[in-house]
Amino acid sequence: MTDDPIARLIELLLHIQPGMEAELALQIEKQLRAEFVGERVYVKKPKPAPEEIATKFDGRNIKELTQGLGISRATVYRAIKRRRDLSR
């Protein structure tokens, strides 16, 4: 694996779309490099969907959820509230 996020993105793109022409991949890479030259890019950690959190919550496993998913107690309770509000 490379520490160059653009190279890794192109690598994944070619893996997912094996029929993609190399020229198109090179054009995408060139455009991304031109757009982000000199930038420090922050990649956010993906958060689980509120539905996923609420589904996994059984009323007693808040500590396991927060540790396992890397989220706060407040996030769990917001997900539960959102699920409850949507079901009304």
C-alpha cells in the first residue's frame, strides 16, 4: 500500500473498474494532482450510520458500542432519538 492517497485512489479505481482505460485513469490522477497540489488533505474517519447504531443498541450495550464503533455516548443516544422520531 502506498502513502500517496491519489495513487491509492487510482489503484482502487482500476481494481473496481478493471475495464477502465489507463488513459482515463491517468487523466483523473493528473486532474486530482493539479487540484490538490501543495494541499494538506484531511481524511475523516467514517462514522457508522445512525440506523446501524440504533439497530445494534440493545439497551444495555452502550459501553461496547461506544468502544467498538469509536463513537460517543451522545452519538448513540442521538441515533436512537432519530430512529424514534422517524418511526412516529
